[in-house]
Amino acid sequence: MISIERPGLQLRHGPGWLQQQGLNTQQLRRALIDSLSWQQPLVTVYGKQHRTPRLTCWVADPGCTYRYSGLVQSIHPWTAELNDLRDRLQQLLGVRFNSLLLNRYRNGADRMGWHADDEPELDDQAPIVSLSLGVARDLRFRPRSGSEAAFAVNLADGDLLVMDPPSQRHWQHALPPRARVVAERLNLTFRVIQPTTAMQSISTRASLGRAATSTQARAGDTPAPNTSA
Ligand SMILES: O=C(O)CCC(=O)C(=O)O
């Protein structure tokens, strides 16, 4: 794995990790698209309601409930494919993951705004582990403060990206739109959530109507994208 380090940031990038595991990424992507129930939740960002600019699916162990804008997001059960991926990652990293957010970017207009995965319900001692399937997209990183330069990691089909602590505390990441990209990409982020705090923190944020910062709505998830190539 390639180590990418900056002050406060620690990433491990494994290009083609899924292929190295002997998996057929095209078949896997197809199976996930067909077998999961994909949602496009209504979210409030800077006081305005709109649909997230991507599709999502929340997969978790029982009890890891996820509430957004007053609606409890349905928990999709672990499928055979997802359980297999979880097992492989647990073996590699020695971490027990209890939840997974899948993001489905239908084309280059779908995107994710700047954010850190630092919600109180997440175990901040555990890494956030991402797998990518489909067309390559840039995941950009920028420091929350200080003068370190922003940079991007190009995530291609089959890539693994481990974001180790304390990266989420000091850096943000985003998946910007790309006008020329017409193909689809799936991203899976495996997480460790603390079940007792999950409902409370998300529902409080939603009821206050503050700029969303949860795992499903990001500042920058605005309805009209400025797509750039
Ligand atoms: O699509 C990606 O690579 C990033 C996903 C992400 O930032 C997230 O799920 O929090």
C-alpha cells in the first residue's frame, strides 16, 4: 500500500486491491447496484431542502440506526457480497466494522461536498475505510487550518483507501463534479459507529436546521453544480 502523509493526515492507498483479492469488480458493482435499495434522501443544507446529489444506501448491524431530517433511514441488511468485503477488511486491518455507507455517483454531475467524517457517533479511534468500484474519480483533501496545500487522490476501480485517525480531525475531503465523466462509480465506506449516540446526534442537527454535516448531507451538496472537467 502507498502511504500518503501530511501533518495530521495519514492515508493508505491500495490501487487495485479488490482485483488483487481475486474479485471481479464489474460483477461486484453490478451485484451491488441490483441487490441494494438505493435512496436519494431530502436534506437541508443552508436552510434549503433538496435531494442529495448522489444515491445512497446505509448498511449496518441492528441498532446502528440512522436518522435524517426526522426520517429514520432504513437499515439495509448486510448482503453476502458486503459481508465478504467486510471480512476481508477486518482481516487486513484488525478492526470490527459495524456499518457501511454506500454512495452511488451516477455520472460526473453526482458529487460529495467538503466534509470530515467526524460525527460524534463515529468511533474516532477507528479508521474509515473506502473501496471504489467503477469509473475513476478524484477525492480531494484540504486541511481544516494551516497552510498545507490541498491535493487529490485518484480513486480507480478496485482501489482501497484507508483514512487513519486523526485524519478526520484535521483534514476534510470532497468528491468534486467532473463534467466529462459519463460513467457510474460506487464508493463504500466502512465505519465503526457507536449505536447509542447515533439517533440523538443526527436528529438534533436536523431539528435545528443547521448546515448539514452528516454522512449523508454535506455542505457543498448544493442543487446546481458547477461542473468542471
Ligand atoms: O466517494 C468517495 O470516495 C468519498 C465518500 C465520502 O467521502 C464519504 O462517504 O464520506
